[in-house]
Amino acid sequence: MQGQDHVVVALCARSRHQRVSDAIYEFPLALGCVAGLTGLFFLIAPLVPGIEGRQSKSELFLELLPVWGSAFALACYLLRYRVRVTAEGLEIRTLSTRIVSFSEIVDTEILRGRTRELVVYLQVGAQLHFSALLKGFEALVGQVSYRGQAVAAPQIDSPFKLAARARRDGASRRILWMVAAGATLVIAVLVVERMLQK
């Protein structure tokens, strides 16, 4: 009986140690608060005396509904979002909770644009994106990359990563062509207008 008690205690201690060692990554609380306060500002704006002008308070309230509604939705997302790294995989909580095993991860990549983000490629061809705004982002990158490679051990870039890069490159080229065409059109219009003025 005493031996069984030791086994139970050991299992409980191991379970507790596992829960404590799990790393949790969230957005800074300030981001969610700012979004919530922004929504609150636009929600009560129609109640400020004299701000409605020619519109009634109810009309202004409905006109601002997309603004404060989006702000509140963003606040709920930021405050609820959480990534928990366990020994088995990732637990991603947004409106619902998704669990991804490390055995499903085939590759990872850091995208550097206006802001950095971690892209995780899964076996089914899906992608997970993690913003650099998460607290402890560098530690998250290290944990996911190390544990994912320990399971999958890819020697070269996966087909999923290569396909995603090709799509991004194609989209970048199309944007450049559109910008160049737009700039050329504007210049042509200005030149023709100047010629007609002469």
C-alpha cells in the first residue's frame, strides 16, 4: 500500500512539473486594453453633447458601429489569444482551442517584413503564423524550431516552405508590376496634360 502511495505521489509530482514547465506566450496586456479603450471611446462618442452635428445620436451611433465593433472584437482576440508549448506540441487558444503535435510540424521559417512572424508548416500543407508581438517571441521561435526539428529532422527546406516562398515571390512581383504600371500611367497623364496646356 505504501509503495502505491509513492507511485501516486511521483505521478502527481511529474504531472505538476510538466504543467509548470509549459511555456505560455500571449500578446501584451496593453495591446488588448488599448483596443478595448478605443472601442469604448467610439461607443460613447455619440453621447458627447454637440458632437453629432446634423446627425442624430442614433444615426451617429450606427455609423460608428463598425469602428467600435471591430475594436472590441480585436480586444477580445488579443486578450484571449494564447500559445502554450508543451512536451507534446502546441496548444493555440483563440476563439477555440487547437492542439498541434510536434510530429505534425515539417518546417519553420521567420518572415521579416514590416514586422517579423514565425511560420510553422504542417504535414497537411497548412500553416501557422505567430506574430513577433507575442511576449517572449524569441523563446517561442527557439522552442518550436528545436522541438519540431527534433521530431521531423528535415535536412532541406520542405516542399511546403518552397511553395509558400514561390507564392510570396509571385505576389511581390505582381505588386511591383502594378506599382510600376500605375506610376507610368500617372506620368503619362501628366505629360499629356502639360502638352495640351501648351
